[in-house]
Amino acid sequence: MVEMVKAMSRLGTESAFEVLARATALAAQGRDIINLGIGQPDFKTPDHIIETATKALRDGHHGYTPANGIPELREAVAADIHTYRGVTIDPANVMIVPGGKVTMFFAIQMFGEPGTEIIYPNPGFPIYESVINFTGAKAVPMALHEDTGFSFNADEVLALITPATRLLILNSPANPTGGVVPRAEMDKLAQGLDAHPHVCILSDEIYSRMLYDGHPHVSLLEYENLRDRVILLDGWSKTYAMTGWRMGYGVWPKDLIDPATRLSINCHSCVNASAQYAGIAALEGPQDAVDVMMEAFEARRKIILRELNQIPGFRCAEPAGAFYAFPNIEGTGLSAREIQDKLLNEAGVATLAGTSFGAQGEGYLRFSYANSRDNIMAAIERIKACLSAGT
């Protein structure tokens, strides 16, 4: 039998795709499944973006592109960052990649090795911890708490930093909690990081346009004292309903863009040419489709929050961003995995156990409200019936 490197045994997965596969298999058996597990907008990519990609193909954009992306797209990203974050960046520091995960994979690979430490949010996107473990670095969880709306406490984060810390991963608005870090807490963290110049920061801002109730987006790029060690992660998948296009970008400090480019050349050569032209159309074209989608998410957020809080044994903090609700389900007496499996198998509702996002997720369940109001309401009724039948 062939023998793989030991690092492969440390590589985890993303449970959303496992649950999706199980839900799909049940549906293939004739079961009626409502999927509130996958983090994917139920809107289609706007027509003008699709048309631009089609035109690019017809115009002959079929070949390789620069490893860091075509210049026009990198310039469009820089202009978009100036518009929505108020920060001026050099397009030369932008790296176009096939999906947001690539930026986090590259950053963690760049700083993680045995003997080093990387701090990551917990509960948080599962790939953070998975790739940290893969590198052999020590994964240091930054606990996020329900009573603060799943923001972090800057003093607690700073206290986790040691001489071995290489990278700090932040995510706001956050997956799976919908938490948003207030400016005051971000200010305190940015100031405190002055005492730790050896720490690089990966700021995952993929949900930067998905905020509610007037919450502003606070980008780590805004802090001049951190500009030379912040790696920004963003992309098109959530904002423009382009998950299958596999389009993301990173903004890298000047000293790190060349190593990131070498990783791209070794990994995927370049990003699909026509998709890059679609990316330009998304950023530079009309934004009304984004506004329509966010209005729908806002309405769904109110519905799911109200309904979840009416389920016996559930309580749900109000999500301030993204399109996730993360209710506390301890009152049901079931573990997160038990209730996830029960709802899928008995009620035909796909959700994700909070433990899919780290040990701190025990006692919670993630719902994606990137689904229709009718489906959300039908799912809630099924959940109520399922749990009441078990009492």
C-alpha cells in the first residue's frame, strides 16, 4: 500500500460540502430536502457579468494570463477598494486567485511550520484550522462569544500572541456566526499590534458588502501602522453570486506579493481568462443586483431570527453581517452533531453543526438564510414538528 506524507492525516475538510453530499443523496432517493446548510446565494449571477464573460470568450480570450491577474482587473480591484474602503492601494499588490480559499491557503502556508503558532477565530471557517494543522504549526484558537455578538475582545486576542506567533487570522463579517467586529475593538487591536511587529495579519473580508442595521465595514487596510503586514482576502463569490466562477483576490504587502506570485505559478498558473473579464464587469458595472440581493437577505434575516427564537430550546443572537444565523441549541439537550443529523434525517432540513467550525461551536447550529423565505418558513415548521415529536 502506498504511504502518504504524515501531514495529510492532519488535513481536515469543510463539513458544508459533506452535508451537501448527504442532502443530495437523500434528495436522489426521493426525499424533499430544504438546504439551509450551504453558504451560497440563491441568486443567479447578474446578466451583464455573464454577457461580459461570453463576449471575452468570443473575442478570443482563451489563453494564459499573468499569474497575478490581468492588469485591468487588478486596477478595477484597487479602484473598488478605494470606493468601499477609502484606501488607496497599488494594483501591483493585488493577486487574482481562483477562489477566496487560495489566499488563505497561501498565507497560512507562507507562515506556518513546526515551532510556529497561528491564531484563528473559533468558531470560524474550518479551513483556517485545517490548513494550520497541515503545515505543522500550532493552531491557537481565538474564542468568539455569544454575549458579544461573536465579536472578539482585543485584549484577549493580544494576550494570545507569543514570540512564536507568525500569523493572526481575522474574519469580519464572520462565517459561521454573522458577527461583526466594532470599530472600537478593531482600533484597540490595531494599536496593540504595534507591540508585536513580528505578527502578520490575514484579514478575511469576503462578506465586506454584507452588513445590516447601519454597521460599517472596518477593514484592516485602513490602519496605516499595519499596512505593511496585512493580507486582505476578498472576492466575487458572495457579493455577486459567483460562487462557481471561482474568483477571489488578495491584497498583499509589498514584500509578500512576489512570494505569493511564485506560489500561484507553482499551484495554478493563472486564473480563467474570461472569468477575469467578468470580474471587471462586476466591479465596474451596475450594483443594483447587489442591493436587491441584500434587501432580500435583510428580510430573510428578520424572519429567521424571529422564528428561531420561537423554537423551544433555541436562542439566537442577531447576526450583524453575512447571511448566517448561529443559534444556541443547548436547551434542546442535544449536541450540535446530534441535532444536525436529526434535522437532516428526520425533518429533511440541512443545517451545520457548530462543531464543524471548531470546538467552540459546540452547542450551536449554523443556518444559512441564502434561501427563499418560503423555504426558510417551511424548514422552521419542520424543525418545530421534529423536535416536539422527540420530547
